[in-house]
Amino acid sequence: MAFKLILNVLYTIGLVLCAFVAYQYFMAKSYPVMAAAIAVGLVVVFLKIRLLKDVRNSQKKV
């Protein structure tokens, strides 16, 4: 369970970092890098949702 907690924190940090990078490159008008940061952010959101569903299901079984 501690591993999942650490993974959740890392996903959150990654999401904030992707948002910051996307904003900075949007202001610099470097749209391909911004699009890549948004794509990576969407993958992180998907992984975070899967992790949260897994944690919720494991708590229901107990």
C-alpha cells in the first residue's frame, strides 16, 4: 500500500510538472513541445485514475 501512495504522489508531481511545462512553452509559442507535455499529462491522468480505481477496489474487498 505504501508503494501505491508513493506512486500517487509521483503521478501528482508529474501532472503539475506537465502543466507547468505546457504553460511555459505556450507562452514561448513552442506549440509542438506544449502538445507533447499535454499528451504526457493525459497519460499521467489515465494512470492516476487506474491507480485510484485499483486502491478503491482493494479497499472494498477487505
